[in-house]
Amino acid sequence: MGLKLEHVSYLYGTDTELLVRALDDVNLEIPDGQFIGLIGHTGSGKSTLVQHLNGLLKPSEGTILFNGENIWAQDYSRKTLRSKVGLVFQYPEHQLFETDVFADVCYGPKNLGLEQGEIERRAKKALELVGFPEKFFGQSPFELSGGQKRRVAIAGVLAMEPDILVLDEPIAGLDPKGKREILEVIEKYRKKNSATVIMISHNMDDIVKVADRVIVMHKGKKAMDGTPTEIFSHQEEIVALGLGLPVVSRLVQRLNEKGKNIPASICRSEELVAYITGEKK
């Protein structure tokens, strides 16, 4: 059944003259199995939104349902919710705190009340999945490089085997090889576990590669919602919202300025190659 947000708003500074609506009457349905790219300029409400999905933040107004149940009902277990909806923070330092890497990744499964053997099995499996070398399992997470910290943070959430994986800028600052590897890990986990993935990213090229749905946030509201093709065909609107376009969309723009008549909906390289080669036949 997935997640559903009904008229969700979140207000900062309610007792001051500086009241801010970080979220403003957001209605959203997230069915099982989708890969959603969540985009918007800085301050648009993306991070605030995802922190509502597993109950880290409580909406000022509105209702959040997980599999049909109100997650803020009096008798609802948000501890159970957080084992089903796993959130990887934008900054891995915010979720790393144990003395060594392996203990850190064991923390989530341990909180599920699993037996020690299963806890360790899950932790090792998750670290292997993200490509973290076993010889560094005993190292302090705070002595790792930025990319290694990010892998450990992702492993810590994967070890809980959530139904919904929420990632806030999981590949920011990584080199192209690192980005590709992390995206492959996420997609592999999604397919193997039939999981839902919600990924925040400022990189439109990453979004069009992996997402089958894109949600655009602007000033705390859901501004656009559709497939990558639908969203990035509205090139002027995307730019007006303070966002960039994928490289292929920009190339299509340039080609059309030179007299070509290529559909603005094309935003992936394979689509452009197929269109051009088909056009020449």
C-alpha cells in the first residue's frame, strides 16, 4: 500500500513573527516499488518532507499513512515504522556514532531485537553490498574518507532491510566511479527486495538515469509530479523553478536552436540516439 500524505504542512517558528511553512499542504501517494527522484532548489522542503516519512518530524497539520495506518496515532509504533522506512541522511556524520564500523552497522538490526548471529549476518551482507572492505570493519567510522562514511551510513540502513529506502543526496561529493557504484547498489537492493526508493538529488542526470517518477518541490509545495520524460519536457518551467536540466535536455535545446525539430521530452542519451538514428533512416 505504501505511504500517503494528506494535506501535510510543517511550520517553523509558530510562536514568533518569523513563521515559515517548510511544507505547505502537501498531498502525495507513494505506492510500493517505485523509484522516485525528489528534486527542488535549496530550501524547497525536500529534506523536511523525507524526515516526515518515518516519523522523525511530526506534521503541524495533516495526516501521514503507512500501509493505511496513521503513523501518529496514539498506539502506533514508530520504532517499527523506522525499521520499514529507512532514512539515509545527507551528511553521514549525523548517523555514525559507534566505536567501529561493524558495530555501527549492527546497531539498526540490534534494535529490531534480532539474534546476534542474524545481526552480524545482516551487517556483513550490507557492508559487502556497498563495497566496504572487510579489513576496515574494525576501524572507527570517524577516521574514514567522506565516500567511505557514506557507504557505511547506507549499509547501516540496508542492514535493517527496509521496505522503503529514503536517501538524501546519497552520492553528493563522490567521483563518477563512486556515484555509479552507489547507484548500482541502490538499484540492486530495490530489485532484490521489491523495495521503494525515494532519492533526493541536485544532479538531474542522476535522476533521469534511475528514477521512474520525479517529484519537484518548490516553496514547500509539490510543484510537479510525473515521469522524467513528462517533467523535463517542461524545460522553461524547470529553469524558472531554479533547477538545471539534464545534459541531454540541454543538448536538445541547442540542436533545436540550430533548426532541428527534436521533441523536448527527450532527456536520456539512449532516447536521443534512437531518435536521431531513426530520423536518418
